[in-house]
Amino acid sequence: KGDRDYTARRTARYDAGKYPLGRELGCKVTAHAVLFEDVIGVRKVKATAGPGTDKFALTRDGDNKLTMLTQASIAIGMTEPTKFTVLSRPFKDVAIGVSNIWDDFLSAHVGIIVLDEESGNAIWVKAGRGFGGLNGQSYYAECR
């Protein structure tokens, strides 16, 4: 149906001094995109993009740990957050974390989060292979 512009407006600057390590940040997804293989019938790739609707809590736990719990996860009864290990800090105010690879007999996925501690914004990516083929999801969020 053509390209659509889902530009997310950046709001007020994030003040790292207000959010010390160990503090939970509330994040609102402002845009998302999904890619997936449709393996039923003729194999093809489908994609969608749009404004975001999910929210998640992101906790910075020291210099090498991040945990995240989404509103959608809570809605289905999950209480254990996804744990990310910070693998890189390419800049003093950017943390790049990777979640444990999770898999079961139907799927295998990995999660990556990039937190810009200066702006308070984050990008969260999930990618893997499920029962229906390869898939990936990307979320842009503002965290305060």
C-alpha cells in the first residue's frame, strides 16, 4: 500500500543524572516494524510498519546488565523479565545488550537492545526462526 512515514518525534532531552543505575525506566514504543516469511503456499516475505502501542519497563542493573518486562508479557501472565547482558559500550552513554538465545522445539530467537542514555531512547530488536519461517521485529521507544 506504499510507504508510510511513521516518524517518531523526540521529546525532552534525557537527563542521566535523574536516572541512576538500578532505576527502572518506563519506555513507550513509538514505532515498530515486522518482517516475516510466509511459508504457506508460495514462500514470500511480508513486512508491516506502524506506530507503536506497547510499553515496557527497562532496568539498568550496573554497567553490564539490563532487564526488560513488556506490558504485553504482563497481560499474558509473565512476571520474569528478559535479561540482557551489555556486550558493548561504544560510547560512554550508549549500551548495547543481547538477551539469552531462547529456543524450544518450534523456534529459536535472540533479542538485542540499544539504549542511548543521553537521549533516553532505545531500539529493541527480536529476530529468529519460528514455526512459520524467519521473522524479525524492531521497536523504537522513548524511555523516561
